[in-house]
Amino acid sequence: MDIFYFIPAPLILALVFIVLAIVFAYKGIKVVPQQSAWVVERLGKFKTVLNPGLNFIIPFIDNVAYRHSLKEIPLDTPAQVCITRDNTQLSVDGVLFFQVTDPMRASYGTSNYVIAITQLAQTTLRSVIGRMELDKTFEERDVINSEVVSAIDDAALNWGVKVLRYEIKDLTPPAVILQAMQQQITAEREKRALIAESEGRKQEQINLATGEKQAAIARSEGEKQAEINKAEGQAAATLAIATATAEALRKVADATQAQGGMTAVNLQVAEKYITAFNELARTNNTLIVPANMGDMSTLISSAMKIVSANQQPPVK
């Protein structure tokens, strides 16, 4: 008291005003961070929502009752045991992503929106999995996620919360079921391996048969072409021989018409007869003597008559 006795009254009043000004400034000036929303109550009743930035309220009358983050919030949902349609137990856990969209409803719509959406996510998940068989739960995760989000989102509108997505982290069946599934997968793989092996053998047999068929066709085509070529060669040779023979006969006929031609023919026939007789006698051990020595002249005479007959013009 002695200290305040020596301080002048105006100074004390000034100090009091400064302290009151600091208290009023602390209570009345509110700086809200980005992506946040503060709910203000006036005398216990909802007044307004403070947006990010500098805000002013009435000290001791207005009060910041709730502070909400407007960011997307991930929320782990505890693992729970669900019963599938085929009466198989399945341990499921996941993560839920939500965002506060209405700070007033998030403050007064439920006492704790985090617990509310967690419980709703678990009950909805049990309901969805209960309508599926065990194999379908592994195949249709996207369907489960979408149904959970749809069910929670409808109820969360009254809580000022928007559920963005739900993702299943783990689906864990009992150990016995896992062992049976592993055996089934092994059997399925062995089945596919046997089918692939049989398909390979089948394709091999088809390829061999196709190759043999093509080879047989190629051989037959080759043999056919060879016979054709041989026949064409023989025909060409026969034609050439016939042409040469005809040409020789024409030349002989022409030669008989010339002067001295008949004499030459007689001489050639006589020479061939003698030559043939000599060859016949040489190739046999028995001495051959013509029975009639006049046969040679008779043969030559007969040949000349044939030549003369061929030279006569045909009767018209």
C-alpha cells in the first residue's frame, strides 16, 4: 500500500486502462488460421462462424466455443469381425477420409462427429459384407468402399461432415480359410499348367500333321511335274524322230526321180542285203549258204518294183 501511496492517481488510472485495453484486445481480436473455422457463441447461444483472417468479437460476451479444421482428415476405423453370406468370419479394417463442410452443424449436430462416423462406418461395413460371399469380398473392394461412403454420407449431412471416400486396408480370414484358399490356388495353377501342356502337345501334333501334309503335297506335285516333263520329252523325241524319218523318206523319193537314182537304190538294197547276210553268218557257228543264189537278184528286183510302184502317180 505504501508503494501505491507514492504513485500519482492519474498514473494508476492510466495503468488500469492499459491493462484493460490489453485484456480487451486479447479477448476481442481473433486471428483464425487458414482452412479453419471458429464457432462463436454469445451468452451461450450460437452467434457466428469466424472465417480465416482477422476477426473481432465482444470480450466477455462472445466466446469461441468450437474450433474446426476444414482440411481433409484421415480416420482409421478399428478392425472388426464381419460374417459373410457363406458364414465365414472375416477381420476387416480400413481408413475413412472426411471433411467438415458446415462448422455450425459439426458443433451442434452431434456431440462427437468423429465417433459418430466411425461407428456408422463399422455398422455399414458389417451390413455390406454380410450380403457377399467370401470370394466376392476380395474381388469387389470398390463396391464395398462405394456402398460404405454412400451410407455414411447421407447420415453425415446432419453432422456438417462430408465423407469423401473409404478404403479397406486389410481383409483377413481365419488361418484355416487361408490354408484352404492356398490349396485351391495351387490346384488351379496346376490345372492351368496341365491344360497349357496338353494344348502344347496338341499344337505340336497339328504342326507335325500339317508339315507332313504339305510335304506330301510338295512331293506329289514334284512327281507330277517330273512325269509331265518326261512325257513331254518323249513326245518331243518321237515327233523329232518321225519328222526326221519323214524328211529322209522325202529325200529318198526325190533322189529316185533324179537321173541314176534307181541305180543307186538298187545298189544300196544289194549292199544292205549282203551286209545283213554277212552279219547273220558271222554270228552263227553254222555255215550259211543261200539255197538259191538267184534270191539276191530276185530280192533286188522285188524292191525295185516297190520303189517303181511308189513313184507312179495316184489314180484319180
